[in-house]
Amino acid sequence: MPERKLDVEHLLSMTGHDPELADEILDIFRQQSDTWGRMLDPNLPASQWADAAHTIKGTALSIGANELAEACLAAEALGRSGLASPVEAAVVLGDVRSEMTYALEAAARASHALSKPGLRASKDSNS
């Protein structure tokens, strides 16, 4: 499985350089991913999985999971086109689920990095 990284600097900029808030956002992403994953079902109407891809894309962009956002963009476009065959839907949604797995692993690594004492101490000294 290829290793993906989150753009932690982007995540920190989105959270006012607050590592605790950044970690909380990553935790929300991890909690919601199960729900989103169930919505990425090619047997559902295309509008539903396209909406799910759109939601995941926004979250992915906010946490710096750029590969996941790109996969979601492709799925959303296909779903909204009205031209998705069941096979195409399964392939594109499989790509989103794969990228979500990579992003979850990257989020765990980023949470670990954000919990390092030096990062938290520098935030506390800036408060």
C-alpha cells in the first residue's frame, strides 16, 4: 500500500496553528469515514454517492488529503454526469475507498506528529 501524507501545514493553517484542534479535526475525519464509506456504494443512486464524494472531498481538502480529494472529484463528476455504468461507478468508488484508507493511515501518523510535546509547547507559548 503506498504511503500517503497529509499536508499538515495546510491543516494547521486551517485550524489557526492549534495542534489540538487539528488533531480533533483528524479524529472527526476518522469517525465519519465509516459512515461515508457506506455511502460509496455503486448500487445506490448516482446522486447519493456523488453527494458523498462531494462531502468527503471538502473534508479531504480541509485536512490536506489531496489524493483523496482528487479521487472524490472524479467520482463526483462521474456521478453527476448521469452516464455512469455500474462498472465505472464501482471502479471510481473503489478508488475513493482506497484513497480514504490511505488518508486514514496518514491521519493517524499526523495525529501522532501533532501530539509531540515540542509542537504543543510552541502553540502554548504563542497563546
